Amino acid sequence: MFKKIIISATVLLGLVTGAKSQEFDYFYHRMIADSLAYLSLGNTPVIQQQDYELAIREEKIVREKLGWLSSFKMGVQFLQVSNDYDANVTKVGVLPTLGVSLQVDFERFFTTPSRIRSARHESQIIKLEKQRLIQVRENQITGMYFDYVMQIEKTQARYNTLQTVKDQAKLVEEQFRAGETDLDTYLNAVNAIDNATEAFYETKITAEKLLAALEIEIGLQIGEIK
């Protein structure tokens, strides 16, 4: 069972654009992934369906345990009705004789334990299927989260590259203005900025798409987790 943890919206939402690079902390991100997987279970119809199916099977077990009572049928006769055809008179007597009858459905009586076991097996099958679906969901959400984290790391790396390219281009521009380098070198530096900027925004947009998909799966905006 997952433990719900407090998640910083800043950590999950913000694409790193200027912070210093930090060492990747797997266990920290694993806690976040586990918490998101836990939250997603409430937004998974197939798992919720298993809960309803399990409730039905549990109710069936209760009915089967009480089913032996329906194996017995008792009848009580309180009235005695007789017809005198010669006198054309119908006589009704109350409790002249008390008749009691008992019927036993032996088949149902002796098969009740078997039906209870069958109902319990059905319940156990539902529990196992629910557990399987939970594991599938855990793997799905965990995979999506780490894809997002990996994309964030790429975005950070490309942002750092962009900053380095800008710094280099600034030096080339100063050299060009001082006549220390030629035009081609200066134009190459400018083009390098354009290429690095494009690469950065490609990874940034991909990360945002991954985050949006993750939010849809868990049924909650990451920024709402506080």
C-alpha cells in the first residue's frame, strides 16, 4: 500500500530554467512517483469496477451462508373444511386438528457448503484481479513520471548549453567589433544561438506534454497537490 506524501508543486510543475544542476536523487523521485500512482487509483474506472464486483461477491457469500434456511419449508394447518353434500352445508372448524408439515430440500441443504466455497473463490479471484490491475497502474504512472523527469533533465542540459552558447557568442561579437575575427565566425555564433534555443524549447514543450498526460491519468493537476 502506498503512503501518501506531501509533494511540492514547484518541484513537479517547474521546468528548470536557471537553477544549478543537482545530483539525481532516485529515492526522492521514487517517493513522488509512488504518491502519484496512489492518487491515480481513484481515477481508474477498471479498479473501481473491481471494488463493486467484490462487494457483490461478498454479499453473495452472506446469502449463501444463510441459504441453508431455505432448505426447510414448514406448513401449519389451522382450519378444517368439510362439505356435507346431503345437507348442502359446508362446515369450517378452527383448530379442530392442528396440522404441521415440514419439507426439506436435501440437495440445497447438503450443497450449501459447496456454494459458500464457490462464492469465496469468486471473491478471491476478484481480489487477485484488482491487485493485478493496481500493479499495472503503478507501473504505468511510475513510467510516465520518470519519462517526465528524464525530459526535465534533458531540458536542464539544453538550457545550460544555450547559456554557454550565448556567452561564447557574446565573446565572438566583442571580437568581431574589435576586428579580431571575421564575419563568418560571428554569423556561426549567432546561428549556434538559434539552434540551441530551438533544441531547448523542443525538450521544454515535450516535458510539458508529458506532464499534461500525467495529470490526465491521475485526474488531478500536479499544482493542486500540496
